Amino acid sequence: MGLDDDPFDWRATKDGQVLVSRGGRVVTTVRGGAAAKLLGRLRTADDHATQQLLARATGHYKHGNERHG
């Protein structure tokens, strides 16, 4: 189950936070300067880049046990 099968979603709040969700559940909230930086990148990113940015924002990116096909 990868990013293609179960992609991340995101939503910006009025107070500048970025809510990152996957499978209908919020998995992390990015606040402050990091949220502003992430928002800027998300607004110009394509679908693949968006998924990579959101995966990095959650902290669950490249643990070393990924399978390479």
C-alpha cells in the first residue's frame, strides 16, 4: 500500500495551519513558519510532488524498509 493506493490529503485552515490526512483521518498538523513554507510548495507542486511533500511533513518518509520494485 503506497502513496498511489492511499494518498495523503491536505487542508489549510484560516489561521494558517496545514492539516494532513490519510484514509480520512488527520495524521499531522503543521503550524507556524513550517506551515507557510509547506503551503507555498504545495500550491505549485504536481500530484506526485504533493504526495512527497505531505509524506515528509508527516515524518513517515524513508524508514529504510521500503521495497524497491
